[in-house]
Amino acid sequence: MATADIPVPVLLAVLAGAALHASWNALIKSSHDKSLDTALIHGLATLVAVPMLLWFGPPVPAAWPWVAGSMLIHIGYYVALAGAYRHGDLGLTYPVMRGSAPLLVALASASLLGETLSPLAWLGVATLSVGVLALGLSRQPRRVDASASDQRRRALLFALLNAGFIAAYTVVDGLGVRAAGQAGPYVAALFLFDGLPYLLLVLWQRRADLPAVRAYAASRWPLASLGTLASIGSYGIALWAMTRAPVATVAALRETSVLFAALLGTLLLREPFGWQRGMATAVIVGGVITLRLG
């Protein structure tokens, strides 16, 4: 598959999905227990996936190995995600892990996905990734103590590790949704099982304090359910778009979510937004335009 102009409806849908993705990440970052909220959001997805699966039906047998592979990769993703947010703020970690992944996906496109990016599309992917990374790295404080520096280093390590997981599940799910032939059944099957392993892992880690876990879940589930819907909606849109446009292009466009994350971080989490972020935002917009033309 060679790249072509991205249809405007697909472009707008991916941008809407990016906003949804940023919203549930902001919810996790603002929580007091990031690991438990991550587990709760994606554990609740199982309940939402049941009626989805009844509505869409199961995916074809050829898609199930991809569902299983994606589920295993997502365990590492959730562990790294919670670790990144535990050590760093949303404005640092989110752009770094989301900005590195599209380049990895693009590098794998030719050999694994059979997609050939045009030179202009490559320029768009690279430009968007540079802008996303700049948006996060612009948060580098001028003076930090040893403890803050260590926390930042840990956050960046988790974020870069997560970029690898993001690239891996993007490629696997791109292949899986194409094997399924349509997005609905694949998305339903993926979310039916996706969050359970990590939820069980967190519950096992907290087994000595399960009453406190139950109390926390009882107080947080209404808000977490909104995060669940945002997560399913965001990834469902992305997988649908991958059946209509090259995976690498969709993956890069999806990372415009950093713009929404920066806005949420500034407005809700009181994270600063300076001129460096403004310049990085302009670079990201330029990358989106280049991808549209590529």
C-alpha cells in the first residue's frame, strides 16, 4: 500500500480520537493512585466490550492471534504508563512516549505492513514526531535538585520504554484489524480481554489491602467509566482509520493528542505553557499539514 491523501473525514476522526486519548491520560495523571486508576479504567472496558461484542459479533478466526499478541503487549504498556506518570508530569511524559512511537511504526511499515511512505509523508511523520518530542522536552527546568533530576530521568526512561510498547501494539493491531476486515468486532474482542491481566496484576500487588482497593474503586468508578469510554472511542477510531489509511500515517496523526494533553495539563493540572511549547505546537501543525499533503 502506498500513501495517498488522507480523506478529510478520516483526518477529522483521528483528531477527535486524539482528544479522547489525551482526556483519559489526564484523568490518570490527576489521580492519587495512578496504577489503580489505570487498572480500573481498562478493567471496566471489559464490561463495555460485552454488549459491543454482542452487537458486532466476534472477529474472524484469523484475527484472534493478533488480539492475543496485542493483549500481552498492552500489559507492558500499562505498567510503563503508570510508572511514567508516577515519576513525571503529563506535559513531560506524554509527549515523549507518544512522539517517539510514530517513527518506530514508520520504520516497520515497509517490512511488516507492506506500506511505502512517500518522501513527503516521511517528512510529515518526522516533523510531527520532532514537534511532539519538543513539546515534552521544553519542560526541562533550569535548576533542579538531585531528587527532581532523578525523578525526571526515571520518568523519561518509562516514557521511552512505553514508546516501544506503543509502536509494537500499533503494528500488531494494524495487522489484526485488517485480518478482521472491519474495526468493530476487533475492537470489541480486544477490549474484552485487554484490561483484565493488568487489573489482576494490580489486585495481586494490593492483596494485603483489598478493602481499601474496593473503597477506592467504589468512589472512582463513575469518573473512571468516562475514561473507559474515552479509551475505547479513541482506539476504536484509530483502528477504523487504519483500514482506510496507512498505519504509519494514522499513528503519527494520532499523536496530535499531545496538543490536547498540553492544554489539559495547563488548564486543569496547572502545568506551565511557555513560548517553547508554542513553537513546538507550530511544528506539530506543520507536520499534520505535510501528512495531509503527502
